[in-house]
Amino acid sequence: MLSTVARAHARPRCVPVFRSFATETVSAGTSASSTPPPPPTRPPTKQPRTRLYPAPRPAKSHRHQALPQLPPTFGRNQLLPVADSTRALLESIVAEFEAPIRYAFAYGSGVFEQDGYGPTSAGAPMVDFMFAVTHADHWHSINLNQHPGHYPLHARMFGSSFVAKVEDVVPGVWFNTLVQMKGVRIKYGVTTVDNLCSDLLNWRTLYLAGRMHKPIRIIKDDPRVRLTQQVNLTSAVRAALLTLPAEFSETQLFERIAAISYNGDPRMILPAENRNKVANIIRKQSPQFKELYHRLVVGLPGVHWPSHSSTIQQDVSPQARSAHLRKLPSNLLAGVERNYVARPDLPSKAADEGVYWTKLAGDEGLPTVLHHEMSQIVRYPAAIQTLKGIVSAGPAKSIRYSAEKVAKWWQGRKASATSS
């Protein structure tokens, strides 16, 4: 027994038991036969069962997986060029923000020239930005710490949760205005990517989607936003085509699209916006509009627009128009259907959906209905956002901003009178 114990202690402790067992087996086989047997294989070990409940699921694709697979040229019409100095300025301003921005663009007369405006007492026009972020509360918390002076006193006192709650009120945007950065004055709006994409797809408020119907300079891109923006631009084309005749000019098309976000806006009846604003935009930005929309228009069935021509022709048969009508954003389409719900000559949608949409598209009053419904979508969110401006800017900045808008309107009116 002592010899057995001694042999056991003599075995190296670092050698696993199964290796010792294999050595002993081979030694025994060697004494019995001159041919050594093949080395034994290690039995497969069972994987330990997970203690997690429920068991983790295999990795699956999420909703963002398809977006990076978009063709590299997808949405290239959205990438409008600006002067190198302007591009560098816009990018440097956005780079100043430490809070994470997923999508950013600049817009308005500070980026793209507009006709009808002379120099104001404030000098160069203010540069407008829109930032789309993932979590509003988190973003404003970081930005309040970095740029407290961008916010009014009460917003700094109540904190980022208060700012995020005010931002969430329709149309879902918080603006900081009259901010000095990089030697220029800027105004920047903050919204969430979810709110932005919802408006681009469904025209829930047309506050953001309407701004993005016009030329913008993208500074930070996001594949999800680029995809939904392409849907938004196509929806604007479809809505405009349904209000236009069989033949029309590209200027008429651009004016109809640009007017979508202004029809119904309460500011248009106040001395705060130039009554000729749409025409002034198109007069200077027609090349950018053509870059935005030409490829989309010629890709639609029944529309003919040669690249060298400014005249557009379209098929205005009820069948062709119904193809545009039934693909309008859901919020607009629901309003259109409400207008026709009491029509006795209209067939049931449940009975024959194709006949229903064709009958609707052939109605002569459809352009008027579309104009009315788009104005209804714009009116309430635009009014609420105007009131929110008093909260987000504070009384002093609100008065100063309003005074500058009135001065800008007056300068535009004088410039229009001089040119006429």
C-alpha cells in the first residue's frame, strides 16, 4: 500500500488524469504486443448548458441592417453642392457640438441664395441648421453643459428633461436661436431621428418634411434618413403632379412643391414672411430643385421630362393619376378619403379598391381637396411651434427675433417693389 501511495505522489500534478490514463494504457499494450495500438481519441466534451433564462437568441438582423446595403449612388440627388467656403463653415460649426448628432443639415437663405432680399441692419442672414439625434434628453444634457448660453435661463434651471418635454410637443422640435458661432449667427433645431423619419414618411406635421422639400445642405448623413427623405421627395412630386395639368413648366412644378409647407402656415398672414417667398426661392434655386427632382420625376410612369427641356408632360388619365394618389403619405391620404366619404356616386373601397381609387383620381375637385388637406396638416403644428419659440428662445430673444423677421419682410417687400 505504501508503494502505491508513493507512486501516486510521484505522478506530476500538472499532468491531467486522462493523459496519465492514456499513458498507462499504452504501456500495458506494449508489454502484450509488439505493435502499439493507435492513440485513443479524446471523448467529446458536452458544452455546458447556459444558465440564462430565457436562452439567448441567435443573432438576427435588425431594422438597420438593410440600410448599409443601399447602393452607393442611392439618393445622390440629395447631395447638393455649395461653395467650398460655405461647406467648410457649416462643417466646422457642426463639429463644435460635443453631443452626438446622427443627421444634420443646413437650409434657408443663409445657405442657398434667395431673391428679393436686400441687406438688413443685422448684416448677413442667419444660418439655419437642423440636428436629428437619438435621445433628446441625453443630447440636451450634454449641450446644456457645453453651451449653456444657447438656452434661456428657465431652460437652464429646469434642465434637459424639461427641454426634451417641450421639444416633444408637436411638431417635435426645439430651437436655439440668435447664437453666435464661428463669427456668424445661427439658429439650430433639435429633433429625434424617429420623429424626423415619421414626418418624412407619413407627413404627420409636414414641419420637417416640408423644409426638406426644398434644397438643403447635408452635413452629417444617416442611411435611414436618406432612405426616408427619398420617399418624402417622391411624395412631394406625386402631390404636385396631381394638381397640375397635362403639360406644364418645371418652374410650376418647383413652385407647387415649395408651396406645400407654406400653405396653411399662420406666419404667411403676418408681417413675418415675404408673400413672394416661394417665387423668390425658385428664382434663385431652380438648378438645385432640378438636381433634387429630375431623376425622381422621370422615374415615374406616364411622365416625360427631357433633361434639356423645361417643359414636362404627364398622363392625366384617371388610371395614371390613381397610381400617384394611392401612394401619397398616409396622413394626407386619410384626409383626402374623409372628404369623399359622403359621396353617393363613389364605389365602396372594400368592394373594389382599384375602381375606388380610379374614381377618386378622376374627380375634378381633387386638386382643391389636396390643397386644403395639406394646408390643414401644416396649420396646427406651425402655430404650436411659433408659440413654442417663446419658451425655447425666451422673451428677450423672441422679441428680437420677431423684430428681425419683420425687418426682413419689409426689406423683401421694398426689393420686390423696386424690381417691379
